[in-house]
Amino acid sequence: MADTILLGLDVGGSSIKAGLVDTGRGSLTTPLLSVPTPAPSTPEAVLQACARIDSELGGAGPVGLAFPSVVQGGIARTAANVDKSWIGFAGGKRLSQLIGRPVMFLNDADAAGVAEMSSGGAGKDAQGVVMLLTFGTGIGSALFVDGELVPNTEFGHLEFHGRDAELSASARVRTEERLDWASWCARVNDYLARLHALFGQLLESPAPIRRAAHGAQAGVVGAAFAAGRQPRR
């Protein structure tokens, strides 16, 4: 397998997405695979599922593991939408033990941002301040300044009408509360206005909004990009 074809894994609260990614072109070489996240979503259960996916897809070389947590020094520091036993756990190290190859462990929204700022992405070559938002089980965020990632921003947890923003405006909330698109978009626009109020000195106001080019596979693609960029040992 070419050195540029790497496995990307994107763990979410409800599903694990995966695929082999051509990091030279920024596109999947296999159909996007999605399997349910184990319940309970303990580290061992999730990472064993990731190892099975790696075996099924025939991964080679370093692997990118995107995860819904603040990740510092390879350690998960938060666990908003997964089992709390993840807090303090070295997810990349354990998956590396299971598959025998290096693993890059990073925040899931940061991975999606890396994809969108790289080849084939909506933000490629964008300068200044760029913010990416993901709407799924929660709200993820990635912040870039002149193309450089500012990791672990977690803007989905900003206080918004007295609670975390993602408890009002995530895609999960839209489904659970059976909101129509107009009602949900009104909440999202209210949230975006809150971000403008906080970051108006950095973002253009009103900031141009671009639809992510990689869509649901952005986390997978970005995880693979991140794996390819880590120093080889």
C-alpha cells in the first residue's frame, strides 16, 4: 500500500466512522464505513472495535484516531458524549498496542478542521482566522490562525442561554426534540451570533460561511492527514 494511503478513524457518541484515505488527494479510497459505537463506550470496547476495523480494511502505516475529547499529550481529558472512563486514558497508545503501528490521537473536530484546511477542503489556502463547526451528537469546533491549528477549543460547551450550547443546537437535539429545519436553524443562527459576539475582533463580521467539502467523512480524512504528518519513528 502506498505511504499516502492511511487509515482514518472517527469515534463519535453514536458511531465509529472509518476509511482508507489518499492523503495526497484528500479523498477516501474505500467507501465510508460506519459501525455503532459500543455501549457502554469504554476505552477497551471502543478500541477493540477500531482494531477490528483496521483489520477489515487492511490498514498499513500510521493511523489517525479522532475522538470527542480534549486531547493533550495523547491523553483524553474530557468525556462529554462517551463513557467517563476515557478521562485520563491514553487512547492512541492503547490502539497502537492492539494494531502494532503508530497512532495519532486527536480531538474529532480538530481532525475535521485539518481535513477542511488541507487538499480538497473548503478552507484550503485560507488565511487569517478560520473556524470550523460540526453538528452531531454535540457541537465540535476547530480554530485556525493563518493555517495553524489552535487545538481543543470546544466551543460547543460555551454557555448559551444558561447551558452548554450543544444542549440547545446540536443535531442530536434537533432529532430528540423533533425540531423542523426552520426551528433548528434559528437556534444555530442564534449560536453563531453568540460566537460573533465573542470573536468579532477576529472573525469578519458577518463572516462568510462555507459548507464543509468533506461532509460526514471530514473527521476520517483529517485523522489520516494528522497521522501522516506526525514524525515517523
